[in-house]
Amino acid sequence: MATDNGTDQGDHGTGSGAGHGTARKSDHGPDLRVLRQSDWDEWYDSLIRAFGGVPEALGERELWNALKETDRSIGAWDGDACVGTAGAFSFRLTVPGGASVPAAGVTMVGVAATHRRRGVLRSMMRRQLDDVREWGWPLAVLTASEPAIYGRFGYAAATYGVNVEVDTARVQLSVPAGTDDVRLRYAAPADVLDACEAVYARRVPVRPGMLARRPGWERTGVVDPESRRQGASPLQCVVAERGGEVVGYARFRIKPEWDTAGPKSEVLLQDTEALDAAAHAALWRFLFEIDLTSTLSAQGRPLDEPWMSMVSDIRRCGLRVRDSLYVRLVDVGAALEARTYQAPVDVVFEVEDDFCPWNAGRWRLVGDAKGASCGRTTDPADLALSVRELGAAYLGGVSLASLAAAGRGRELRRGALTEATVAFGSPVAPWLPHGF
């Protein structure tokens, strides 16, 4: 997870950060040092307290302990007390064109309430981005509990998700040919975990913003503490099969409810993936038609998910859009070279980046659907913008033209804004499939 008041939580990985075991004195007091395994319990307790102090279930805590990347995590220490936490996972992020690019998944960021307004968060963000650059990763990403926090460090919302609350008593689906050829069956979530993860892995290259999961991460999808259930059932799973092959899955809970008129239970969808249109339709039709239910709720679904084009009444689907993944270009040149562009582009950016000044200056991007190059130049600038605008537009879900219309960017060569806006787009909406 990630926060904005100096409190962030997320997912973990492995790696070796610079300065392992050393402490660096901050100008504001607390010492920063790479996390040691022996300090993890105190470090994690400090994080939990920053998020309100409600303990996690034992299984959740053990999972994060197993997934954490100690060498990529730092703590701020005031004497013997941990007063700040920040971690990073070793992710690979799908970008337009399908490449899987190294990205630091910033996570578990928290500052003790006793040490607010002392520059602790800023010092951790400074250290972390310096480390990410040293690791040679072009991107850092996070999810923000409070969006106002991370803009000052160069992060910007690059993907959005839609929360839905479908009135399934009134909304029907029109499904494509082949849907009835898909077989659905219940399975214990843990029993089909490998098959579901294989489906997920095949989906990762298709949509920008998706994360290639390292071994062990698949377990996050089946952790099922009672605290997550919101009064609903334990986690259930249905798999979609064709010809004996698993081609999709849905994991969900049922929240029973009755009134004097009868049952009106709710389906709480946790996650679902499918390899083709028929499997997708079969799973969503199943979720719409579960007996004794009248509502289907889900959070953070893709903005262009196919089922939205199958419904009889989109107004009764309760759509609400929310920001999701925040992107920070740590190395502008490497990041822009890593993706492709849906139309030819040759444009010079004048980039402003106060927090990572190595990015500031002019960069010439030349690219198309086959690849790109991006390097320093002394040519006249075509567009002037900050690294935040580049981060927002990077995955193709936010328009450079819309940012410029909001005063976040200036066109210096006539036509350059349209050229870049079209080139940066994506044929499918970028999407973050889960938090970290």
C-alpha cells in the first residue's frame, strides 16, 4: 500500500540496495538505514500503527514477511525507535507495446505521528529514488492512500479503475457466440492456484499497467482472513474451462442478506481474468446470475472491461472512477525508450524535474510501433512539461493534450502536442490489477 500523509503500505520483493547495513543521518534528525531482518517486527509494527494500529491477521503478516525485500526497504530511526518506513518490491510493469520494464513498487511507507512535519518522508523518498536510479530501474510506481502527497516527489496518477455496483435484478448481459461452450466449475481457491496464476501470467503482456508477479505473489490472491470478508462468506472460486484447459477464473464472496420481500444477497468480486471473450462472458454471466443475489460489487476494474459493452443498462451499474497506479519516471530517457508508440513521433521535450534533477533538460524522442530512442539534445524544445506529466501519460491512459489544457504543459512547436498525444495513447486502458 502507499500513503500520502507519510503512511504507505504495499508489496515486497528481493534485491540488494546500496549502503546495506549503513545509516545515513538526515538533516531533520532520524537516521536512515537499510532494513535488517532482526528489525523487521518493529519496522512493521511502526507501519501498522501509522495506518491506525489495527493488527493484521497472522497469515497476512507472515505472507508480507515472506514477500518483503529487506535490502530494498529502509527505516528512519530516532534512537532505538523506528519512526519511518519505506519499502520497494522488484516488479516488472507492462508498458505500451507489451514490454515488461523493471519498476520499483514503492510500498509500506509510513511516518510515526510523533514525527510528522520533520522531513522524514521527504528524506526517505530522496534516498529511495537515489537507490532506484542506482539499481538501474527506469520507473517507480505506487498506490496512494492520499493523492496530495506524492506529486511533490514526481509521481502522477497514470491508471484509473472503476468501482461497480450492478443491479443484477434489472441488468442483463448479451453474451457473444461460444459462451455456452465454456464449462464452469467450483474449486477450492488454493487447489487451482497454479492454474489461475497461469491465466493471469498470460494476461500480463496484453494490458499496460499490469504487474508480472514474482514467485510467492500468487498467494496474495487467496489469503482470506475474516477481516477482509465484510460479513461475507469465505473466498470462493469458479474456473472456466474449454477442452480441459483453464481459460479463466473468478474469485468472490457472497454476502447474505434477506428482507421481508425475500433474498437480496450481494456478490463481492475479488478478482477475475479470462483469456478470451467467451470465457470472460461466461464468468460475468455466472456472477450476474448467482441464486439469491441481486447486486454484484467490484472495485478497481478496468475502464474498458468488455462486460460493460454487454449490459442492457449501464446506468444501473453504479460506475465510479478512482485513481489507481501512480508512475514516476526515474530515468526519462530509458523509460521513454522502453515503450512503443501507436503513431510515429519525433518530438523534443523540455523536462522539469526538481526532485530528480538528472532528468531535467531537453530530451528528443523518436519512435513508432516498432520501437523508440530517447536521448539528450540541444535542439529547440517542442513541448515543455514536468516529469509528472510524462508519468501521467506514460502508460497511455492520460492524454497529454488534456494535461496541457489544464495548464500542465506548453506547446512550443505548432502540432507537436497533437503528435505526442496520439503517439502516447494505448488501444486498451492501462490498469493495475491489484495493490501492493
